[in-house]
Amino acid sequence: MQTDQAFDVLVVGCGAAGLSAGVAALECGVRVCILERATIEERGGNTRHTGSYIRMKSEDQVTDDFEEHFAQNAGGYIDPSLVAEAGGAPEQWSAPLRALSFTDPNVIARLAELAPPTLKWLTGFGVRFIPLEVPFPTSAQPRIQPSGGGRALVEALAAAFEQKGGTILYETAAQSLITESGRVVGVQAIGRGNQPVTLRAGAVVLASGGFQGNAEMMNRYIGPRAIYLKMMSVGCHYNKGEGIRMALDIGAASCGDFGSWHASPFDPRSKRAGASIYIYPYGILVNKHGRRFVNEAPGHTDATYEGVTREIFAQPQGIAWTIIDAKANEVPNQSVAIRTEQPAIESPTIEGLADKLGIPPEILRATVDEYNRACQPGAFDPRKLDHLATRGVTPAKSHWSRPIDTGPFRAYPIVSSIVFTFGGLKTDSLARVINLQGDPIPGLYAAGETQGLYYGTYTGATSVLKGAVFGRVAGQDAAALTRVQAGAH
Ligand SMILES: Cc1cc2nc3c(=O)[nH]c(=O)nc-3n(C[C@H](O)[C@H](O)[C@H](O)COP(=O)(O)OP(=O)(O)OC[C@H]3O[C@@H](n4cnc5c(N)ncnc54)[C@H](O)[C@@H]3O)c2cc1C
């Protein structure tokens, strides 16, 4: 199929970011087409499968730590002279700073500022936000959620997009960008049966997710151990990194840690999206050799699960088991703490459990005995940090330490899931893709996972929000750009 300038704005991807871009551009009165790799039934990538927690106190307020958490995870050891320069006006920034791979504070300030109006905009399509009473067994920060999760977002936005006259080409995957005189003027794509599709437009918004569904890129950027990562949802498989690659191919700068990902502790046996296991702070974690290797309870679950999961990933074959006893049933909200549909592996004795896990029984017995001896008397409170810490064992455990002594004993396997990749494209606060010289690439935008932003510890419950905020910004700016171009002709 060859279509010549049939659209003003092309959007690649039909998740929270792409649909927000598409609807926002349509609202500006331009013609919009979304290219989507999946079928209509599977549209929406990761967004379709997420509960879509949002790091906000209410629809009107982000959390108290919002910008601070991003700032604490802004990159590695950034050159102090560039950090100092970043405090000045963006128009005065040098080219190296404009193209720098780090979390731009202006982008984060924009995200925080536009979060409430973006949620209000979404409610205009019938999306309803609700507070989450217990998002995790214990939480440092509050969260809200769209009723019906990400799927409700996809369906509401897709309906609005279609009702406003937008076009979605399903089973059509973008492959490369078409440029003329330094401007992006279209997309080369591939339809069913390897049929080439050429689409031209005044601007392109890349919202095709990360590269978690591309084994070659995963190996190249994250390394050969990436095979031990488990996809958080089937939606991950659709995100194969072309959006990122095609922009890098025309000189885009990168942002976000290409060697890292958002990690969540996942039951590898599960067929379910989001089958995370958060019960481990109330027991212990052992590797396949039967040894503890991490402080299982360094703090609130929401603030620490990613760090613990990275330690699990570092173990042989990237796997660990949480060992709990019958007393773990006292932890309230079990369905929040144990999200897998798979049953626990169970035995009346520790040795019997070890047998079932393929761990040497005498080693697991010794590990449990050593941990039990290190537990101290005190009040156990699973709902808050109770400081019931171990003494005299390495690694130490900071909270909820009670002897594992009451059968039946249970275990769940845990691996690191990959929720999404951190590495993506550098943008400014208008979601314009920046080139390696620090200048916007005319006609090119990025939003959602495709827009790189995260380093270190993920600022939890901000990915959908970031997609919606910058998708909307990108759609509006892309539409304005194409209108200027139309006026100029
Ligand atoms: C189980 C689960 C729980 C999660 N929990 C949360 C949470 O609580 N809070 C939160 O903020 N985030 C959460 N996340 C992460 C979040 O869902 C995603 O990061 C976010 O939805 C990404 O939105 P997106 O629009 O960038 O990408 P996606 O929603 O993945 O959409 C990308 C779209 O692009 C399409 N596509 C890919 N390549 C191409 C191509 N070349 N051409 C055309 N189309 C293409 C895909 O098919 C897909 O439809 C969770 C994810 C999962 C799976």
C-alpha cells in the first residue's frame, strides 16, 4: 500500500502513549493515523495488561516524593559542571547538556505539572480514577488507579479516537523513518504477508514501547543473562524496539539506562500478567543452592521490591524461592501479596520442601536454622515497618523477622520479570526527539516506553502516566507543527 500525504500526524503504537497522542492530535483538527503491530483484539501492548497504578495522592496531586525520586535516579555519576548548568534556563544549555543521557529535570517538572490536567482530560472519555487502599503489603507512597486498569484506558481512548475520525492500521509494523532535508516526513512499514506500506505525514509520534520483545536487542543491551527475564505480560512481546532503533538510525540521542529494566518479582510458572510475589518480606529468600543472599525486608514493599528482584536476577539461573511458614497466613491482603494463580509448593517439613525444590535438604535446613536463631522477640506487625530485625546473621533482615518453624512450609519460585526496558529516546519537555547535537529533529516525537527516562530504581507507578502526559503533549505539538507547515504552503 502506498498512501501519499493522506495524514497529517502518524502515530506508531496503540498503547496509553500512542492513543493519547492520537486523540490529542485529532482534537487539534488534523488527520491522524495510528499504526499498530497487533490485531484489534490484542491492541494496547503493555497498557492492555496493566493495573495502571499511578503515583498520585489524588487526581489533583502527585506524591510528595515525585520529582525528588526521579532526581535521585537521574543517571550515573553525572559531570558536576553539567549538573550545575542544568540548573539554568534550558535555552542557555550547551549542546552536550541538551543531548545528555540523564533525567532532564525540566521533563520531570513538566510531567508533574501536567499529571493532574491529563487525568482530568482522560476523565472526559469516561475514565474514572479510584484510590488504591492497599497497592502493596506495605507502601511508602500512595497510588491511584483507573477503574478497570490499563485495559479501560485503551478501550476508552480507542473509542474516542475512532469516534473523532482517526484511522488505525492494525497488523502494520513501522520499520523506518522517511526523511527529507532533515525533517521526518513519514514511515516505512510492513503489513501482513511482508507487504510494504509507505505512509507520509507532517509529523511522526513514536509510541511503540520498549525493546523487551526483541531478543537480539535484549542480548545486545542487557546481556546474555537477559534470557532469565520473564515477560510481565504478553503485551511485552509486541514491543520489539523498532521505534527506538529507527530514530537512533537517523541520529537521535538516547536517554534512559539501556542496560536496565523495570524489575518485578514474578512467579515463572504463571500464565497471568503481573503474577508478582510480594510475600517474601515475611519469610526468607534462598537461591538454588539453598542459601540466603539478600535482606528480604529492607523497607516498604513498594520502595524496595525492584532492588530485591535485581538481587534475585543475580543468582544462578536468575531464580530464587521464598520460604514461608503457616504464620504467613496472618499477613492481610493475601491476594495483593501473592498474585500468581499457581499454588504454593508445600510440605510438612523443611527437608520435604527442599526435596520438592531440588535444593539440598541439609543446606536448606541449616539456612532456616541459622535464620531462626537470629530472629529476636518483639511485636510483629505486617502492615507497617515493625523493625523486628535479625541479629547475628548475614545478610541481615530488617523487618518482619519471625522464626520459620510452623508447618506446613510453603515456597514460591521467583524470577525477575521485565516490565519494560529503561533505554529509549531523548526528548525535551515537548516530547520532541533530540538529536546527538542537542537539537530537536523536526517532525519527530516520542512518548511512553519509547521515550527514555529511567535510571537506577524505577520511580514506581509513573510509566502509564508518563505515556499519557507526553503522548498528549506530542500529539498537540505534532498537530500544531503540521498546521504551521500547511499554512506555510
Ligand atoms: C502486568 C503489568 C503491570 C504494570 N503495572 C504498572 C503500573 O501499575 N503502573 C505503571 O505506570 N506502569 C505499569 N506497567 C507498565 C506500563 O503498563 C507500560 O510501561 C505502559 O503501559 C507503556 O505504555 P506505552 O504506550 O508506552 O506502550 P504499550 O502500552 O506497550 O504500547 C505499545 C504499542 O506499540 C505497538 N507496537 C510496537 N512496535 C510497533 C511497530 N513497530 N509498529 C506498530 N506498532 C508497534 C504494540 O503492539 C503496542 O500496542 C505494568 C505493565 C504490566 C505488563
